[in-house]
Amino acid sequence: MKFWSLFFLVGVAAAGCLAPAQAIAAEAAVVDRIVAVVNEDIITLYDIETVLRPMVNNLKAQGLSPERDRQVVANLRSEMLDNLINTKLTEQEVKRYKITVTEEEIDNHLRQFKQRKSLTDDNFRALLAQEGMTIEEYRKEVRLQIQRTKLVNREVRSKVVITQAEIKDYYEKNRSKYGGGTQYYLWNLFVKLPPNPIPAERQTAQALLGEALQELKRGRSFEELARLTAEGTKGIQGSELGLFRADELTPQLREVVRGMKPGQVSPVVESDFGYQVVYVQRVQDTAAKPLDQVESEIQDILFRERVDSRFTSWLADLRKRSVIKIMDTP
């Protein structure tokens, strides 16, 4: 028997002899164990459980069998641990390079966000309250987000160069995209699934998107919900996809989007990576565009692709150079 397991059993037995408040304190001390060490930092079971709590609550609502519930939660814990390791590593790099964020930068971010959403200060605080956050907690998240952006700019973006030849090659290979026709400006909400997902994982993904659809019916805008879930910390993630021709979409989405009008939201659609819901913000008919008109757009597309690829490689290399020790399965 592992040492921590023995300690847990002894702790439970002892807690039964304590007063209620003492028992709760003893239980908390035992349950919140270290599950991983990332260089000089630790990740605790409490860290993982905090992120998992909304997803676990959704699982309970599904009424899964105990065995399936345990299997799904175990998979989610493993995924969250991996995500937290990556987060710790990036935070350590932020400290190493002494990347700072001023209060003015945070204020500017908040001001721009409120302007985009036409929010007053009271509206903004009410929005945060709905998400269970205080203004101080939100400012902390903004600070981390800006720090990570600066880190990516330093380590990845500054080393990416897109040549004129690459831009022309992309244009030639995507002439159908720039040849004119109907285009759809899309947003989506999606839930990723692991390879060969079990039925319980599919049910959980569908339930998360079902709850999102209910939020939309209650009046929340799709853009707002997508931005609030952009980090994917609650199992569901939103993104602004941009303009697409129908023939650029996957077969599953193509048939759905072709029949949609501006402002409409699709039902839950199964995709190659999981499930998603798509929102058509606008539909526009465009004329054919010469290269000089789309050069900047193509450069942005290639730049984002290159940055994503380099960031993945950079993070993998960072993990190899770090001391990461998994103490126990979460």
C-alpha cells in the first residue's frame, strides 16, 4: 500500500473521533495532496479539483453508472494535470524573463472589453458575478493573459517570418477561396473529445453544449459566451472562426451552414474532434479578389499557423528541459 493511501485511511479513522470542525480540517489536509512537481513549483489535488468541479457537476447531472463516471473523471483529471503542467511552465518562463504588466495595461484591457460589449461598470461587475468572479480575480486573470502573450511574442512570434513566395503559393492553392461567392462569418462553441471516446464522454460533451444553448436562449449573446469560454477552462471552448465559403467547411458543417441565415445558431453538430455549435454572424457575397487585396489577410493566416506550430514545439522542448515529476495519479 502506498504511504499516502495508508495516511488517508488513518486520517479518516482519526477524523471520526474529532469534533466536526476538526474532522473537516483533517479531511482537507489529507485530501489536498501534491500530485506533481514542476521544477520548483507544485500542483496539488486541490488545483485539479477546482478546475474540474464544473465538469464533474455536469457529469453528475447525466446520471452515469459509477464505473463510467469514475472512468470519465479519471480521464479528465489526467488531461487537466497535463494542462496545469503547461501553465506552470509558462508562468515560470514569465518569471524568468521578468515579464511585467502594468496596472495601466490591465485598465486598457478592461476599458476596451467594456467598450466592445457596451457595458457600464455596474453591468460589467454583474457579468463577473454571474461567472462567480470578483473584479480583483478578473484583473489577475487579465494580468496572466497579457504576460503569456508577451512571452509568446518573445519566444515565438518574433522568430516567425512569412515570405512573399509563401503568400503567393497559398493564394494559388486557395483560388476558390478568393474567387468570390457566398461567405459565412462564423463563431463556434466546441467540446473536444479524446480518441475513441466512450459514450459517457460523448454525453458530457453534448450536455455542456446543451447548457450553452440554454444560455443563448436566455439572452446571452453568442460572441460574449464564446469570449468567456475562450480559455476552455470549463470543458467548453469558444472561438471566432471568421469568413468561410461553404466548400471550405467539413462535410458535417457544410450542410448545416448552407441553410442558415445571419443571427442563427446551429444545433449540436458532431465533428472530427468532438461536438460543436456554430453561429452565423453574417452572410456576404463577395467578388473575386486579386492577390494584392488579400496579401495582408494571407500573411495573417500563415503567421497564425506558424505561431501555433512553433508554440507547440517550443512548449514540448520546454517540457524536455524541465524537471517534471508526477508524484501520484490525481
